[in-house]
Amino acid sequence: MLSFAPTSGDANAKMECAKITSFPVDIKVQFKPDAKPDDVMCFKYYNPTEIIMGKQMKDWLRFSACCWHTFRGTGADPFGFPTLTRPWDDGSNTIDNAKRRLKVAFDFMDKLGIKYWTFHDRDIAPEGDTLEETNRCLDEIVDYALQLMKEKDIKLLWNTCNLFAHSRYMNGASTNPDFHVFAYAAAQVKKSLDIATKMGSENFVFWGGREGYHTLLNTNVRSELDQMAKFFKMVVAYKKKIGFTGQLLIEPKPKEPSKHQYDYDAMTVIAFLKTYGLDNDFKLNIEPNHTTLAGHCYEHDIVMASAYGMLGSVDSNTGSPDLGWDTDQFPMDVKSAALVMKTIVQQGGLTPGGLNFDCKVRRESTDLEDMLIAHIGAMDCFARGLRIAVKIIEDGIMDEAVRERYSTFESGLGAKVKSGTASLDDCVDFILKNGNPKLISGKQEKMEAILNRYL
Ligand code: XLS
Ligand code: CA
Ligand code: CA
């Protein structure tokens, strides 16, 4: 979600801000495999150029920092004022402030060795009173961002449109019952696709926070889903028209801010894409924080999307499964990271997608160094996850156990069923000949115990 820095009326503070053009912690984060546990300003597991399973670690992991949380987050929540004041941000809605923020952001990524970034159109540039004025601001900032990208050799993993914060989108964007709002959203997306093309973005994301409903009493769900599909068809046509080569991605989320969101989870989105004939044009950007919000385990949507060849990218964060809302925390759980990386490695990587840190430091994490520690910790967690995943894959014990579990579909009538050439009558004959099936243990505890040996 977008949040905005506090406005500072203090003229001296504003002048001090204006002088800051780099992230004010002097560091270039290094790989130190022998680091002690409390040395958290270095990587213990992430060694970007080390070759693992035929690829450099940085190419398996493709880390990206996000603008909205990391550089627009203020720590404000529905019950409390901002706690995170950043010395480079004067809180003004000006181009100068937007440029300075971006300059510091690129310096921050450079210090971490992060080679990709992501943004919403409205995080990086001020919104004006009209579409034309807003687009002018955006153009100026995009040109500036292109300079910074070149200077620091940082690429755009994806950009996206904020189609949820402005009051015009309170009833949705493409699913809005009012065509006027649909058209505004389309105009906004067109501009962002032009920007994506100009910036060489490798992907483009749609997250439909208000594409859903609060009550079915005022909602025609079929009309709204048909509208969303038409909107995406227009996007595909425009993508072809301008020659944008990036991957289009949809990001599932079950709820928040809407009570029910149409892009509920991976399988819902895949079914939507297949229903409307859009499945060759889109893949999924999976955020595990949203997966747990949908009532699944952390890696569920990553595994489901990958199983159908639809895993495009990952918003690498976590929620607190004991809560019912979207906390966007930094991913620090090694076991989850290992399971995610196992799926990613087994599908051959995420390119052109990546691991985007759609995460915010806690409201209480008020030191500037917390921003660095959070990213370093999350990068190292996924690097360790990658190392563990590769070991599990190379040993093959767990995959062999799963293969063996389905082996009765590899020969005889099982194989005929698998190839689609068997009938119900064949199955009856099989049972008459072979009698009742035996109970075969699922071996859950054995699998859990084996996994623990790798962690
Ligand atoms: C919100 C989403 C959002 C998308 C991009 O919950 O995670 O930030 O990733 O609009
Ligand atoms: Ca996200
Ligand atoms: Ca989220």
C-alpha cells in the first residue's frame, strides 16, 4: 500500500534535507561467510557471483527493492501517526523531493548490491489535478530514474499502476460499475505501459486491491469479471501495438482492502485467465503474505502457479499467519525460503521475474540502519534457502519419495489412465481382478524429519 511521508513545516529541516543525496550510512555490504551471529551488516550466505547449479547466485535470486514501502513508508497505521522520518524527505509533494528520494533509493540499492527495483506510478512522482499534469510529472521523474538506472547499473524488474489509493477508485478500477472510472484506469495503464517500454521493464504487474466487492447486494459479479477480462484484452492489444516485451503479471490477494477480491489466490487467477483466454499472455506474481491471508501455507501459491507453468515472479515477503491482515514483513524464515527456492530452482529460475522485497520495516524499527538490516537479512535468508534447496534437489531423496508415491500411475492400467486411454469399465475389471486397495502410509512425519536434516 502507498503511504505518505509526514509534512514538515520546519524550514531548517527542509534545508537540511535538500543537502542529502545519498543514503546516510557508509557501507558497501560484503559477503563474510565467517561472520558472527550479531554481525548483521554483511551477508553470510549471499555471495552474488558464486556458481550454484550452473548459475550465479544473483541470477537465481534476482533481488529487487520496492519504492512504495522502502522509500514511501512512514510507519503510519490506522491507529497511529508516522514514526519513520527520513532525513532526505521533506514531506513535500514536489518534484525536487521525489527526485531526491529516488537518488537516495538508488544509492541504497547500490550499497546492498540489489540490481532491480519496482515502483507504482504514484510512488515515484506527484499526482497533479489532471491526467496531463500527472503524466508530465511522471515523464520528468522517469527521465531522471533512467539516468540513475544507468549510473548504478540497476534495472527495472516491474512497474505497476496504483489503481486503488485515489478516491475515484473506491468502487474498483476495471471492475468499477462506472465506465468513466474504467476509462481513467485504462488511460493510467496505457501511460505506465509506455513507461515500462521506455525503461526496458522486464515485467508489468497488476494488483487488483479494489477489484472485488464489499457486498453482493449492490454487485453484478459477472459484469465486473467480464469488464476485468476486457480490460486485460485491451492491455494485451496495446502491449503488442507498442512492442512491449516484458511479461504481464497478475498478483493474487484474497482480501484487504476489499472484503472479497476477485484475484483471490493462484488457482482463482489461473482459472480466470483460462476462462477468458488470457492464459498465454499473463503469468502470476505471487506474494506469500497474500497466500497465507487466503488460508494456505506459505509456499502453496508458488507451488500451484509453478505446477501450471504460471509462476512469473515473487513478492518476497511474509505475513504473520496468526493475524488476519497484510503485514508485509521481511522474509526471515529459512525453511519457507528453502521450500520456495526449491520450486524456483526446479522450474529453472524466475527470469524475467525476480524476488521483489514488497516489505516494510516495522513501525517500531525507527533507525536508518534497520532498512539495511532488513534487506540484508532477507537476502541472506533466501540465499541460505537457495543453498538448502539445491542440496535437497541434488540428493534427490525427497523428490524420489514423492515420485515413488505416484509410481502406480507409471505402469499397467495406471499408465493408461494417465495417458487418457482408460475407461470406467477398465477400472471395474481391475478391481474385480485385484480386490480392495491396501492402506499406504503418506509418510508425512518422515518427510518433515528429512526436511529438518537439511535446514
Ligand atoms: C498490496 C500489493 C501491492 C502490489 C503492487 O498488497 O502487495 O503492493 O504488489 O500493487
Ligand atoms: Ca505485492
Ligand atoms: Ca502485501
